[in-house]
Amino acid sequence: MWTAFFQAADYQAIKPEILLTIFGLGILLLEFLVEKRDRYLNAVAALIGLGFAAYQISWFWTRLAGGAPYVGFDGRFTLDTFALFLKLIIVVATAIVVLLSLKYLEIEDANLGEYYALLLFSSVGMMFLASGTDLIVLFLGLEVMALCEYVLTGFLRGNRRSNEASVKFFLLGAFSSGLLLYGMSLLYGIGGSTKLSVISEELAKRPVSDPLSWVAMITLLAGLFFKVAAVPFHQWTPDAYEGAPTSITAFISVGPKVASFTILLRILFACIRPLAMEWQALMVGVAIATMTLGNLAAITQTNIKRFFGYSTISHVGYLLLGVIAAAGVGAGEATQGQKDGLTAVVIYLLVYAFMNLGAFSVIIMMRRKDLVGDEIDDLSGLMSRAPGHAILMLIFLLSLAGVPLTGGFIGKYFIFLSLIETGHYYLAVLAVAYAVVALYYYFRIVVVMFMKKAADTIPLATGVGLGIALAVTAVFTLVIGIYPEPFIVLATEAVRPFFS
Amino acid sequence: MQLQKIAFFILSVLALGSAILVITRRNAVHSAMWLIATLFSVGGIYLMLRAEFLFAVQIILYVGGIMVLFLFVVMLVNLDVAARQAQFSRQWLLGLVTVAVLAGELVYGLYRGHAALRLAPAGVAAATGGNTEAVGLALYQNYTLPVEIASIMLLVAMVGAVVMAKKKLE
Amino acid sequence: MQFFHDHILSIILFTPLVGMIPLLFIPGENKQAIRWWSNIVMFADFLVSLPLVFWFSNEAPKEQLFEFVERHEWIPSIGAQYHLGIDGISFLLIMLTTVLGFLSVLSSWTAVQDRLKEYYAMFMLLQVGMLGVFMSLDFFLFYVFWEVMLVPMYFIIGVWGGPRKLYAAIKFFLYTLAGSVLMLLGILTLYFRYHSDTGVYTFNLLDLMQHANAWPLHLQFWVFWAFMIGFAIKVPMFPFHTWLPDAHVEAPTAGSVILAGVLLKMGTYGFIRFSLPLLPQASSNPTIVRVMVTLSIIAIIYGALVSLMQRDMKKLIAYSSVSHLGFCTLGIFALNPHGLSGSVIQQINHGISTGGLFLIVGLIYERRHTREIREFGGLSNVMPIYATLFMIIMLSSVGLPLLNGFIGEFTILQGAFEVSWHWAAWAVAGIVLGAAYLLWLYQRTMFGTCDNPKNQVLKDLNWREIMTLVPLIVWAFWIGLYPKPFFRVLDKPVAAIVERLNPNFFNAPVPANAKAAPAPDASRPGVVAAAAHPNAQVPEAAH
Amino acid sequence: MIPPEYYLLLGTGLFTIGVIGVLTRRNVIVILMSIELILNAVNINLVAFSQWFKSVDGQVFAIFVITDAAAEAAVGLGLIIALFRNKETVNADEIDLLKW
Amino acid sequence: MLEHIWLIPLLPATGALIQLLFGRKLKNAAVSVISVGLPGVSFVWAVGCFVELLSRPERTFLKTVYLWLPAGAFHLSNGALAQLNVNVGFQLDPLSAVMMLIVTGVGFLIHIYSIGYMGHEGGYYRFFGYMNLFMFSMLVLVLADNFLMMFAGWEGVGLCSYFLIGFYFQRKSAADAGKKAFIVNRIGDAGFLLGVMLITVTFGTLNFHEVTAMARSGRFAVGDGVITAICILLFVGATGKSAQIPLYIWLPDAMEGPTPVSALIHAATMVTAGVYMVARSNALYVLAPKALLVVAVIGAATAIWAASIGLVQYDIKKVLAYSTVSQLGYMFLACGVGAFAAGIFHVMTHAFFKALLFLGAGSVIHALSGEQDMRKMGGLRHKIPITFATLAVATLAISGIPGLAGFFSKDEVLWKSYSSAYGSPALWAVGWITAGLTAFYMFRLLFLTFWGESRVEHEVEHHIHESPWSMLGPLVVLAALSLFGGYLNWPAETFGRFLEPVFENSLAASAPKYAHSTELGLMALSIVIALVGLGIAYVVYIKRQNLRERLAEEPGTFHRILLNKYYVDELYDALFVNRTKNLGNALAAFDLGVVDGGVNGAGWLTRMSAEVSRLWDTWVIDGIVNVSAMAVKLLSYPARVLQTGLVQSYAWLITLGVLIFMAYYLVHY
């Protein structure tokens, strides 16, 4: 009766989350202790916390890799390689965002401890999301993440855009989580439990045409698609991206994206797997719509943050393709194609995190005192002003476009491969076609940077943090592109849990 | 049993009716009032379902907490202006139709498949002791982790609200 | 020395990259230093590629097609390897690349004045990409180089190009990228198919080749078309050629030289190296051959006709490239030794002649900043040396005997003729027209009275400029007068390809008059290949 | 004993009304209320099921939903106040700075 | 000496190289020494080789220098496997020996002549450079031991003629003429090339002696289709190079070039290449009677056709040009009836007297400081006696006055055309009439130029002068050759016998099957017609001047047609351009000057089609690209429309999404 109560091992398992929470609280206190000019200590603290967490996670990895996952908290919390891998991405991404934020917040004069605290809390939420195997845990994790996002998006309260963005984001988010919850409640009704495993067993017993499970699935998917920003649930993305503080744009374009995909994968493959063929069908439509809209709409953008909003959407489209290829995983022996599909998604997320953050860390330098610098034209002549940054930006853009020797190509490579292996030739051709379109609009920025006259002479807002962030992202983007072997190995290990 | 049914129907009618009023009232304060009514009737439903603890939570937390907050805010933002403006967005008809169609689809779908519509086998009688005790135990035994997370969530909400609402940064 | 011998390919491949690093540290305003350094690096690259000429042997046994092979694991989990190696075909193209690479850099000494560092860096990157394409025996590696090479070219056109550079650059990039991603799908299909047949993931060209005949025809068809589009855009074959004129016209001289001289060859090379050996049934399928040949012939004639019309020298030459490469593809899809070896020779020739022509145009453009033909006339009065060099290169491009062009064209035509005289007949029309447009160009620019005052003051070529052209001319005469070495080098790979396509080719009975035929010396691998078949011994016996 | 379908229907009704509210009302606060309606619908489902299964899971879930509702309300209203501070309005269709 | 036969072409080549590379720096004297000396040496060498050849038992000498084109394995048309190996090799047998001597000898003379003639022209070195280059190519052509190398020479001479015709490239007409020549030749070459390829796949080799051997081995029946095809294709090449119908149009225009060029290339050597080629492949032709017939007919037709045009031309060089065309016709007539020896014989004599004629004409023009119109000449015989004398000899020779070179060769041709197995009275008749026409227009030329009162303009009048000896010397030598050259084959067909080994069984084809009396009769007839022609010319141009004026003033229809060269150029325009209905318009268009030169017909066609294809290129293909780019932009529009910025519309879209999902469910399950 008291068995499930306070097991030391369970708390071992959530150590990273605990650490981060503690650091978050610590920062909130630190806020009152340090002078205004020492505010950078907040960031340092946050980084330390993230460092610990990262260390902890990789330690877990060493213990769990190749072995069975750890299941705790009465089976509501699973620590498997998949969770760990994504947690690691999340933590690293958050750390990079922290590095990005320092200078930016100074310029925006919003260098508050709450900011970092919220970043940490939201990453805590995401990490729970990554390893939750229970509807409630997933839901709560999602909400923690979401609430932080709302607040952070609106963090520059004086700024109307920021504010409007956050309100929109909040209303839609709440609405969508309402849908999500409705779906979850029905799933509970179907399964008689909130544990994914139980639910999927119960689902398997029902006919695929059962309306209840369908309504559940649809509302659930609607909620999830909203989180990952898939068409037609995507519309918050560009607005939120444009309005939010650039550092936060960078954050929500990566962290929550990754987290949302983890929950999506969990629910698809661990919960509503029995309906795989059904949701696959839905998802094909969504994926096509997403890629189309994302790619086409990006072409005409002039605001770079908005532009990246659409580019993110198009990447989501590619990720969904990977999911489509993987559909049906878990039922019996997985085919190579399905495996590659999942690997593709994971690798893609990894690469995406780095290249997108990299791009943003260049964009964020455009924000200088009395210069908003979020128009594409603000990058004009970057090559003549800051060759180094221009070249780095070029690398990131190439990677986003999926040109070989950059990480982006590896991601796309696996996507294409999995599609071909699972016989989705037409999707493959479509994906390839859109890769060309993507190149077209990414190179709009290249053109601006390399072939236009310089727009202004104000030096870029650089800083130590930014430097480190750039270095890290660039290195990873290139390394993954040139020598992807270790990362592929990690990824294959990470998706292993899905193959029973 | 009839009694139960009647009670149920009264409560649901109350809930739905007041809900409709919530979204139709011109004045936000009235909407809030009607929402409270809805919450009460839903609470009644909980009671019927022997979820006394939840009923209590509904009344205390929801009505006593959240709705008060709502009312504060409604008062804060000058409603006389808002109340004089049009209350429905330009796309209200479109929205209405869409939802109607959606609801139609749902009903039709459920009706069509109601033969297959069945839940997992009903469970046996719950653990001894009152509902409150059961819930409490569940919360602190099987659901410790969610409780932890919920605490973080509330913390976040608090910080967030502070950040958003306090007069000026600093 | 041994190390050098074993890793020569890698060394050739990465010399420009290594040379690029110091370049980046030369201060931008020190233009002379940058120029000197870049020229030195490119020349060094040429020098290190030179030993190949002496070390490249045909003595290796027939089944060992590739020499100087280097092979290391790269991405084991997907079976991609760092796998280099060359046979006769790639050997020639590599030499072409190193030579043209150096010459083009040399030619831009004065032509390019702004953003030198980036400019030369781009060229070095480009060099790496091109060499890599010709060297890699691993499909993944090949694709990587193939794509990577686009980026520097994009910048060379887009930054240092003419007025419509942006349009041209993006058009070039999109066209070629669209092609290559389709090609990627093709590659992945083969890769996946091989895996599902053998349970092994590999991009290794040789392994895939071993497996080639096991692929069902429909698969080969699809993959062939995927490849075809990728390569045809690069070549460019009609009707995928429209990026070419724009790219050429807008690109800086050196860019055009490289573009015409090397990049276009990557398409034809792709056909020879991948399409034919990997998809033998498909590529020898009558329908496909008919389509390809038709397109080639259209390209030959169409390109020539359009050239006649051009008012812009560069555009004219660009279209002439379409025509010339039509010959190359025609030769390839004659699918016999003459056609294939002729095609490779012609690729080299085109590199020399058209590269030269672009240099020529560049020289005059540098002086007058226009390429309008009607701006010129009677230049041979003021620039006699220029006129003479122009004449020689023009003639080599026309295909005058005793110059390189003729060798290639004749061999190709011969090859085509052996399949169907119609093809040859049509193609010959192309030759006639070829004479027409180039002579006319020469006449309009060089002959007549030099009445345009702007032209009367033009200076003749200086030594550097002459030096950029002389090597090409020498090479042209070499191929024209003594092409034997080139054919020798090509015999083995060509024979191998032909055998893959038509295993009985060399089993054909030997005619009674074999005695009458001049004795083919036994050292020729082509013959060795033939000798591999028991009943093909006769020619040896013949003498 | 009332079959769960009834509760399901009630829930669906509330849910629908909530959605309508979200789609049609201009006043952001009222939209927020409508969302509360949706959450209540969810809760009804949960509790009904939990009673059917004779397990408290549903109720626990419902509690967390309520918690979430509280959190959302707090943050949301905070945002709304900030919004009102910025542009003196609480109308959804006047939040249109960001588009296209 | 034979061992180093390759020196013969190589020496002029070196000359050319020196001139084109360093000529600019050299003094005229040095230039002359080098590029007249080297051909001289190679002439000497050639003579040496010739003597050595005579001293040998076998009449064929083969010298392989190196393996040129080892193109590799291929399948013969009969499916057998073979290797294609083409050598750089030389073949010296009676046929090539004759040609070699003509080329080097006459060439040498003309070089000497040029020293004087080109003395004060610009680009002296360039001229000699091209001349030497031409010598080289021509020698390669005649000495080659395989078809491909022959083709190399063939192209080379074409190129040189292009440059030499266009030597005065400041004159647009000259440049155009050069281009016209080259391109018309290219058309012929295309045929030649195809022929070569057909030979390859049929015989598996390109060596003359191997092909000949196989052809004579009896593997192929007489009239074999493939062989016929080969012969026709080769002959197409010949028509191009040797200016036969229908490709003769370039030759008259080629007169734009300096006179020595006309003499060397367009009279003595290059234009006879076609004849040489046909003779060289006699073994094939005797297997293809149809082809022979074609050759004969074309030859005869060209002969009379060109002669008739020559009747009325006023430009002295044009007359000679047309006469050349017609003489070439004779040669082909001879080959066509299987009398290759006769053909070659005529090639030789023609080389002598036609070169002489051109050089003489050149001397005249030189004397009149560039005047070419015969209407502005006359009464020159006392002013430039030597030129007159030599020209007279040449005229007598070409018009077949007994005792001179032309008589023997022409008579031989006519007789064979009548008597040989492939011959026929009809062919003879054509040839016979042509002989008359020839006599007429040649004497017309002579009379107009040298008799009558002078019609020379005055400023030219007073500095008429005899040419320097550097020019007269060659004239005299050639005059001597034209006088006595004929006796090589008379009385006892020495020349023919000498050539026998080359033509072996083809002689049988042309063996006379008539009595000796017939031959004498025909001979008499040809003498008569020659005299008749002479007579008419005398009457018209000396006795009854007024008649001539009348003709000149209101020329009769036929006369006008002739004046306009049968409107052939215009016809070609009309055909190719197909933008004019009647010849008059064509003429008008021509006078307006259709943009480029003589092939402007073809030119226009290509330009039109090219224009079309350019449009297609810019509109259709580019269009697709650009339109798709635009479409992308358009498609991105809806996305923008949806993105209203209104939160509720977003929410609505979400609901819509759910609705669609639901609908999908209802439809599919």
C-alpha cells in the first residue's frame, strides 16, 4: 500500500529536473542579492545548473545505453535512451539560449532573474515531457513548458508586439490544450487508466473504426499538431516568433519544438499505436500541407524572425515525413525503413536545434541600441561588415537548406532514405522538390548578406556568450555534417526503446 | 434511480443553459456570474458522481479562487467601454457554422458507431474509506510525481503573473 | 615518396583547401600577395597532379579498373566511405581540371579587382569539389562533392558576375540542385535496393556495379531517369540547357572557363561512370537510347543554329558548348568503344577549345568591357597575336584535322555511324554549322577594317595573357597530332564499360581480312579485353 | 445508475459551447471563460469515467486540470492586464499588430 | 630520299610556322627567301623521290611514320570485330607522284611569281605563310596513304583557301567569299566524311592499298549497293572541292583572292583534289557503274554549263574561273567514263596552262594597276609583249589547238568519253560542244584584252608597264610546259602506261573498242569545233566590233541569262530563302545585298530557324522556369491571406482542421 511512496531510486531518476528547479529558485533569490550590473550572475547560475543537469543526463546515458529503461513513479515516468537523448538536446539548447540572451537582454534592458528562472522551469517541464509515460505527467509537463513560453514571449511588457504575441499565443495555447485534454479524457475513458501502455492495450482491443477512439485521437492530434506547429494548427508560430524577444524566438523555435516532438512520438508510438495506419493517413495530408505552406510562405517574408517562423514550419513538415515513414513501429518487428524514419526524426531534431540556434545567434546580433534589426534587409552587406559572422550564417543557412557537409543534409538524407525504404516515393519526390524551394528562399538571405551594399555601419552586438554560442552551434553543425558517425550511433541507440 | 436521473437532467440543463448565457452576455461581469453558476452545477454533477473531494475543490478553488480573480480583472479593465462595443467578432457566424458542423459530425459519428461505443469493463467497488481519503492516498502514493510537477507549474504561474502584472520591471 | 604515391589523390584533392587557409590570413589590401599566393597554390596543385601522368599505368590487370585507390571508413553506419580512385577517364578529366584551374586563376590576375581573397578562396573550393567528383568511387562522397561544388560557383557568378548576375546565379543553382536532389533519390533507391537484396548498406560503386545486373528493369528505368535529369541538367542536354547561357554570360571569365571546361563534363562523366555501368539494361534499352540520342542530336544542331544568331560573344560560345556536348552525349549513347572514347576525348577537347575561347573573349572584354560582336571588327589589324591565337583555338573548336577537335568528333561520328548512319548524318550537319558560326564570329570580329576608334587603341596581349593560352594551344596540337596516348589510357575503362553493356561485344567473329588490317599491338588493353574471350584470340594470332 | 454516455453528451455539450465562445466572443476575458468551460467539460468526462471504473484516477486527473485552470487563469489574466496597459483594449480582434 | 618523303610536306609547313609566328619581325627579303626557298627544296626533294621511285622495281612505296588514331575495337557492318588504327603514313605511287610533282613544281613557280606580284602588298609574310601552309596541306592530301589523312589535307587546303581568298579581309566581299568557299566546301566534306565512315565499317581499314586490295579481291560484286553509296558520298565531297554542279558557286567568288592564289589553288592544284580523290578510289568506282555514270553526267553537265556562262563574262578572272570549272568538268567526265588516266593527264596539262592563264591575267591586271574588267582593256599586245605571248600560248593550249598540251589531253578525254565501256556519244557530244565554247570564250578574252584600240582609262594609261622578271620567268616556264607538256602521252601513251599500276583493271573498262579511224575522225571534229569557236570570236570581237557593242547594249534573253550565270546564286537564295517568288525579285534582293555572301540563302534559313529557336529558348524554356518561380509567389499568397493576425481566425482554422479530420474519418470508416 505504501510501496509507491518515496522511493529513493525514483528521485535519483529525476535528479536533473530537481537540480534545475533548485537552480531556478536560486536564481529567483539571487535576483534580490546581486547588483544590477552583476545580473550576468543569473545567467552563470543558470548555466551551472544546466551543466549539472547535462552531466547527470549523460551519466544516466552511460548507465542505460544498451540496457533496459528505468521505470519509476508507479510506471508514470520512464527513463530510456530516447528520453535521455532528447533531454540532452533540450538542456543544451536551453544553455545556448541562455548564452544568447545575456547581451540581448541588456540591450532590451530586461535583464531579470525571472527570465532565466522561467527558462529553467520550462526546460524542467520539457524534460518531464520527455520521459513521461502517463497522460497526466505528459499534460502537466506540457503545461509547465507552455506557461513559461507564454510569459517569456510577453517578457518585454512595454513592447506591444511582444505583448500581443504572448496574448495570442496564450489564448490559442490554452484552447489547444483544451482540445488535448478532451482527447486525453476520452483516452482515459477508453483505457480506464492514464498510463500509455494500458491505454494502447485497450485501444488494440477496439475496432479501428470505433468513433470514440477516433474522436480521442483527432482531438489529441489537434492539440499536439498545435504544439509542433503543423498546418493547419500552425498560425500562432509566425506571429509569436515575430513578437517574442529574439532570444525567446530562438528558444521556442527549438526547445519546445523538440519537446513537442518527443510527446508526439511518445503518444503516437507508445499510446495510439494501434491506430497507426489511421493517423498515418491523416499525417500525410498534414505533412504535405505543412511543407507546402511553410516553404511557399517563407518566400515572401521580409521580417527575418517571421521568415524563420515559416522555415520552422517547413522543417516540421520534414520531421512529420520521418514520423510517417516510421508509422507502425512497435507492432511486431520494425522494418529498416521505420527504424530509419525514427532515427531521421531524432537526428533531424538534433541538427535542427544547432543550426537554428546558430542562425538566431547571428540574427540576435542585429539587435543593437536604437536598431531593431529584425528585417532581412538589416543583414545587408554583412559580408563586408563582419565576414566571420556572415560566413557562419552562410553555414547555418546551407545547413537549413540541407546542403551536404552540413548537418542539415544528414537529417534530410535520413528522411529521404526512410521514405524510399517505406515506399513513399511520391512524398520523397515532393520533399526533394521543396528542398529546392527551401534553398531558393534561404539564398535570398545569402544574396542580401553577400551581394548587397551594407545597410548601416553600427557594429554588431557581440559578446562572450554570443561568441561561445556561435562557436558551439557552428562546430556541431559542421561536425555532424562532416563526420556524423557518432551522432548516428547515438540516435539509433536513442530510438531503440521504440522497437519491442 | 429516477430521482437521480431527474437531478442529473436538471443539473445538466442548468450547466448548459448557464454556459450558453456565459458566452452570450454583453457584460463580462454577467458572464462571470453565469460561469459561476455553471461551475456550481458541474460541481453538483461531481457530487452525483460521488466525487465529494472534487466538489469541494470545485467550489473552493474554482469559484472561490479563479472566478474571483476573473472578477478582479474584469473590474480592472474598464468594462463600461468594452460593454458598449460589439460583443461578437466579425467571423462569429462562420465560427458558429463550423462548430455546428463539427458537432454534427461528432453526433453523427457517435450515433453511427454507438453499437461499437463501449468503455473498458467497469471496475469493482473502490477502496474502503471515503472518496477524499482515496483521492488523498492516490495523490501522495501513485501520483507523487504529478503533484511535484503541479507544484512547479503553480510556481511558474505565480512568477509569470508577477512578471506580467507588476507595475514596472525592476 | 611511397606515401606520396599512395595518397597522391588525396594530396591533389586537398592541396587547394590547405592552400586556402594561409590565404585567409593575408590582409585583404595586400592584393599582390593574394594574387601570387593563389596562383602558386593552383600551380602547385597542377604540379602534384603531374606525377599521375607518369605513374598512371595500364599494366594493371583488367579486373582492377581503378588505380591509386584510397579507402577509409567514413560513416560506417550508413556504409559511406572515403573511397578515391581513378581510371583512364577520370585521369584525363583530373588533368584537365588542374590545368584549367590554374589557367583560370592566372587569367583573373587583372580581371578581378575587388574582394580578391574571397574570389580566390572560392576558386580553390571549387577546385576541391570538382576534383572530388572525378575521384570519388563512393556514391555518397560523390554526391557530397557534387553538391558542395555548387556553392562556390554560385558565389563566383553571383558576386563577381555581370549585370544580371543574381538571376543567373540562382537559376544556375536551382537548376542544378533540382537535378542533383533527384539524382540523390536515385542513389538512395539503388542503395536501399542493394541493402534489401544483400543486407549490406554500401555506397561503394564497385559493389553496386557487381550487383547491377540483378536490378529489375523497371527499377533501372526509374533510377536512370532520376540520374538522367541530374546529369542532363549539368551537361546540359536540350532542353535543360537554358541555365547555361545566362550563367556563362554573367559569370566572370575565369568562372566561364571553369564552368565550360570542367563543370559541364561532370554531367557526361556522370553518364559514363554511373548511368552506364550501374544500369546496363536500362541504358542499353532501345527506347532510352533513342531518346538520349535524339536529344543529343537536337542539342548539336539546335545549339549550332542558336549560336549563329547570337550578338554576344560569350552567349555564342555558350550555345556552341551545348552543341559540342551534344556530340559527347551522342558518343556516350552510341555505347561502343569509338563512341565512348571519342566522347571522353571530345570532353577534353571541349575543355581546351571552349575554355580557350572564353579566355579569348575575356581578354577582349577586359579591354573594352563589352562583348557585343558588332562593337568589334578588324581587330587583327591592331592585335595580330591575339588574332593568331584566337584563330588557332577557333579552328580547334571547329574541328579542323590535325587539331584536337577533329579527333574527338571523328571518333564520335564513327561510333555513331557504326550504330546507325542516320545519327552520323545528322551530327555531321552539326559540324558544317559549327564551321559556319565560328568562322562568322571570327570574320566579324577580326576581319574587316578597324574603324571603331575605341578598338584602334587596343593593346595586344602581354606575356601573362599569352601564357594563359599557350598551354591550351600546345595541348590542342598534341591531341590533334598524336592522340595515341589518350586513346591508350581510355582503352581499358571504355572496354570494361562496353563489356558491361554488351558482354558479347568482344566475342564477335574476327573478319577474314583481319590480316589486312594494321596489326594492333598486344600491349593495348582494349585488345587485352578482347583477348579475355577465348574466341577473340585471333587478332593476336593475326600478326 | 446513469450510463456514462449521458455525462459524455453533457461534456460534449459544454465543450461545444466553450468552443463557440472562443470562436465568437471579442472580449478576451470572456474567451478565457469559454476555455474554462472546455476544461469543465473535460472534467465531467474524467469524473464520469472514474466513477464508471470505480477508480479515483479520473478525479485526480480532474484535480490537476483544475490546478492547470488556475495557473492558466493567473498567467492569462496577467497577460491581459499587461495588454490592457499597453493598448487600452481587451478585444481579441484589436490584437492585430502581427500578421502575414 | 624516299625514306624521308615526309620532308616534302614538312618543309613548307616549317615555312608556314616561321612566317605566322615571327614573320611580322622579318624583312620581306627574308620572308621571300624562306618561304620560296623551302617549297623549292621540297620540289627538288620530290623530284629526287620521283627518280628513286622510277629506279625501283615496284611502283608503290609506303612509308608509315607513326600510329595516329588508334580508335580501338568496333564492329564491321558484317558484325565482325575489328580494330580501327589510322596511321600517319605516305604512299608514293605513279598517281601521287604526278600530283606531287604538279603541286610542288607549279606551286614553286607560283611562289616565285608572288614575290613580284605581292611585292608591295601589306601582310606579305602572312600571304606566304598561308601559301606555305597550303602547300603543306595539299601535299598531305596527295601523299596520304589513307582516307583520313587525305581528309586532313582536304580540310587543310579548304582552310587555306578560306584565308587566301579572304586575304584582303578589309574588303567585306573578300571575307564573305572566303566564308562562302569554306562553308560550301564543308557541305561537301560532310559527304566525304560519311563516305570515309562507311568505308571504315565496310572494309575495317582506311588505307588506300588495303581498301584497293579488298575491292579488287572480288569480295564485292560489281554494282554492290554499299560501294555505290561510298562512291556517291565521296563524289559529293569532290563536287564541293572541285566546284562541280551543284556546289560550284563558290569558285567564281573565290576570285576575290590575289591572283597567284587563284592560279595555285583555284586552277592548278586544290580544285583538282576531287579528281585525284576519285582517281585514287578508282578500285571502288569500277565496282559502282551507277556512281560512275553520276560522275560522268555531272562532269559533262558542269563542263558545258560553266563554259556557257564563261562566254559572256567581262571580268577577266571570272572568265578564267568559269573555264576552270568547265575544265574540271572534263576531268570528271574522263573519270566518269573510267578513263582515270585521261582525267589525271588533263589535270596535269590543265595545271600548266590554267596556271599560266591566271598568272598572265595577273600580270595584265598588275600592268593595269588592278583593272580586271576586259571592257576597260584592249590593244595591250604591244605594251606587254611577253605577257601577251605567254597568254596566247596558254589560250591556244586550252582551246585544243593541235600540238599543244591541251589538245592531247582534251582529245584523250573526248575520245575516251566516246569509246570507253561507260562512255556514250551523248557525253562525247557535250564535251565536243564545250570544246567549241571554250575556244570561243578564251579567244574572246585574248582579243578583248590585247587587240582592238585601247579602252583603258587615262590615269591608268600612261603607267602601263611590263611585269618584273620574277613574274615573267614563271610565265615563260609554264608556257614551255603548256607547249610541250602534251608529248608526255604521245605518240606512245607513256603517261597512261606509267599510271597503269594504279588503275590496273579500270583500264579494261576504258579500253577502246573502235577502229583507229574513228578516233582520227573525232579528233578532226574536235579540231574543227575549236577553230569554229576561234573564228566566231575573231568575227565578233575583231572584224565586226559593232556586233559586239550591239550584244553589249541590248543583250538577248539567253545572253542576259548567261550574264547572270543562270541566276544560280539567286536561285539558291530563292530556294533557301523561299521568300521570293520570281527570279527578278531574287535578283533585286541579291543586289540589295543579302546580308552575308553567297551562302546567304542557307544563311538566311539558319538565321530564321535560329531566331525561332532563340525565341523558343527565351519564352518557352526560360518561361517554364520563371513562371514556376512566379507560381510559387502566387501560391504563397493564400498563406498570407489566412494569416490575418486575428487570434480568433486562427482558432477557427484549428477547429476547421479538427472538422476536416473528422470528415476524413466519416468518409473513410
